[in-house]
Amino acid sequence: MPCCWRSRATCSRPWSGPGAGLELRDRVIGVIGTGRIGLRVIEIARGFGMKVIAYDLHADETAASRLGFSYTNFEQLLSDSD
């Protein structure tokens, strides 16, 4: 399979620069709103091994239990998120 020169250049050297190799496992993500989009973000974040905290005016404890996240207040979410 042909490979363009940019792809070869990218693959031939280690990644460097801001954000290179950032490990998401065990980081804390704060999700504001646990509607359809928020719950999907939570599913993806949990797939990366992240701890998830969420804020919503109407907490869905069933979803929290099923997806493995916890609700907190807005101020705590801002201070605890990475």
C-alpha cells in the first residue's frame, strides 16, 4: 500500500509538543448536563478510564449507577475536574 511522505514523517518520529502523550486514565472529567449528549460523553470518558463527576438540575441516579459516575454541585465540579 502506498504511503504518502507526510504519513511516513509522522510515523517515523515520536510525538512531541503540547498535549503529546496525555494520559486520560484516572483523570477527572466534569460533565455539565446529563441529557443524551452528556451521557454519551460520560460513556466515552469511562471507556478511557476516566473518573466522571457531573452536575445537572435533575439528577438521574439510575444513569449514574449504570455508567459509574457521581453527581456533585457546580462549584465542586469546577474545582475537582482536571
